[in-house]
Amino acid sequence: MDKQDIEFIEGLYVKPPNGKVDSDTGEWVQSAPDFVVCRLSFARERFTKWIEAKKDDYVNCQVLIAKNPEQDGSPKYYAKVDNWEPSVEVKKEIAQMKQEIEEDDIPF
């Protein structure tokens, strides 16, 4: 997928867990518990306008960590729409497997 193909989620801002950059090592030190993955902020009007324009019942997304950190050294997070779909061949294989299961005379 090219960078031009990335669809960002308007009105959704992903931030790293609470923490700070260690002044001695220059490394990011997370102060939030380990089970906190990230923080999400929604700009309600922008996000609502964006999500209402979507036609599907579900919008899948991925939260990613950028290659380059923020200027202060903290990790840079972002969210993008996940439009992955199985290939045509895989869809055909799945359809064939479903048909075989339906045709199979399972006694239970």
C-alpha cells in the first residue's frame, strides 16, 4: 500500500500512553501501566461528519506507531482505515468450502 492510499480517520487523534523522555538517556519512559496501549481523542464534530459519510456498517481501523518519533522523542501514533479484503482466489476457496459443507450429509 502506498502512502497515498492511506485513509486517515478525521477527528481521531492517537497519543502515546502517559510518559516522558528520560533526560539522561533520551529514551521514552512510559509512566502509564503496561496494559495502556494508547490514548484516543475524538474531535466530535469532525469525527461524526467523517463517520456519517461512510456507507458500511463497520469501519475497521489500525493504530500504528510512526517510524519517526515526535520532536520531543515520544512515540508518534496514528490511526488509519483498514480496508483489507481477502483476494479473489481466497474468496472463491471459502465459497467452495461452504458449499461442500452444505452438501455434506452431516447427521447432527
